[in-house]
Amino acid sequence: MLTLASNLFNLVFSSDPFGIGVITLLLIALFFVAWKAPAWVKETGLAALATGWLWTVCEFMAMAKAIVECEPDVDMYIVWAAVPSALIPAAFGLIVYIISLIIRIVRKPKM
């Protein structure tokens, strides 16, 4: 279990820190919005989801550009080793969106 946690820790920190930082700020904003303006919880979660996917697409585009620039010397093992790191923002954005849905369910007015 410890190796899984350390591998995930290393994978998150090998990803782009700016994208993870933006999604983390949206997670903090989600908790603030849940406290002050509950009507915006879903929109904040959707913003985190969209930001995660946008960041993942940007990372894949950067990988594709690097492959095109040094085409004959590219080892595909290195490219496929970078894919999990590129998918981290999408996964983190999805987690924030799921948290926003759980907050909406918990805060939904009782009938």
C-alpha cells in the first residue's frame, strides 16, 4: 500500500504543477462556494472538470509536438511512460466534480 501511495505521489508531482494548482484552487473555491453560495456548487465542479480535460489535451498536444520535432530519435517507451502523468489533471478534475455532486446531494433541501 505504501508503494502505491508513493507512486501516486510521484505521479502527481511529475505532472504540470500549474494545471494541478488551478484545479486545487477550484477545489478550495468549491468548499467556499458550498458554504456561501450553494447554487454555484455544480458550476464550480464543472469548471474543475473542464479545466482538467483542457490541461490534459494541452499536455497531449505538447507530447505530439515533441514527437514531431525529434521524430527519428523518439523511443515510444518514453512517450507511453508520459501518458499517466498527462492524465493526472483529468482525473483530478473528475474527482473535484464528483465531490461537487456529493456536496449537492448532501445540501439538497429535504422535501
